[in-house]
Amino acid sequence: MRPQDFAPGKLVCLASTFKGQYSDRGRIMVNIFSSSQAAQGPILMQEYTGEDMARFAQMHAQYVFDADRREDYVEILPAGSDIPSPLPGVGPYGTRIDLPAGAAIHCRLELGSRCLIALDDVTYPPEALKRRVGGKVTLAAAVTRGGCIRHIQVVKTEATPRDGENLLANAAVRNLSTWRAEPGSRQEALQITYSYVIDDSLPESGLPRVQWALPTDVMVTDRPPK
């Protein structure tokens, strides 16, 4: 499907269509991709390559109906599915919408009143992590009516050591440019600060913890490699 079609309201309508089309089945599970090529690959395999993982990162929603368990819901997966699996709820930052849905649908990640429906997962830039660079990057941008992020500008950068500022700024800009919100009635301004924090107490390097306080802040914490 097109990225803009992952808006909650459209997914709820699509789920209704699936349920009506397969009304004779007691269990339905549909994985919904933003790329037709990604959707054509196999779901279950004994081993998964990096290419497979990249393909599942384009799975941004899932519809599940199970009559025996009395489950009927849509799951929005903004960062895709991080584990190729037929099981529901396998992506970070997911939002489960139980059906029939209420009048107001809220997502785990929102920009104002608009759900964030697609993005690349937020990570610590490897070179900055290796060099123990921490700091903050504040960005300004516009969220278009269609939900794209445009006109990204770096407002302020703070880094320790100072020569690592570009590493953090470039990573923040790259990530924000992948965000997609559900369509809205008008273009809206966005200002957000990415915080990059070094924490040697974390159990493993390369597995960042991400904390969200949208629409103004996102914090990435990671442990440098030894």
C-alpha cells in the first residue's frame, strides 16, 4: 500500500473489507507492506538474511481476527516488524486498534493529532557511539498535508566533544526525513530535539533505548563498544 494509506481510519476500513471477504473463516491474519516487492517474499523461513530484515521493516500494519480468542484488531507498526514472524505485535512502537474502533483513534506515536505511521528506527550513530559523542540536536521542519516531513533545518547542536556535532546532526536529519504522519487538513510546523546519551551501565552496545516525548523530544541512549 502507499504510505499515506496506513492512516488509522483507512486501515480500519481495510480490516472491515478483509473480514467481509473471508467471513467463513474463524481466523484471519494479514501482513500489510508499504512495498509490493517486499510483500511478495516468504513469511516463514528457517534463517533470515539482512535483506529479509529490511523487507520486514516495510511491514507497517497487520490485521488479526481470531473468533476463538474473540480478537479483532489492527496493529500499526511505524518502524516495521523487527522479527519476521506470523505472531502479532512484533514491531517497536506499535499501536493496537481494537475493532470496532471508537470515534477517536490515538496512536502510541503522534505528531499533534496525527499518528506517526512510518519511520526508520531511531539509532545511535555508530561513529559517534564509538567516539563517545553525546549531545542534543534541535531540528525544525514542516509536516505537509500529505504527512511528509519537508524543509528540515538544524536549529541548534550541542555535542561533547564539540568536533562530534556533525555526526549527531547528520543522524538526526536522516532519521527525521524518514518519518511519515497520517494526512492532515493543513501543513504544520514541527520542532523536535534529538538527545543522544552515553550510558555505560547498559548491558550491551548497539541495542539503544529510545524514549519518546512527541512532538518535541526523542532520546536515544546506548553503550559504546569496548
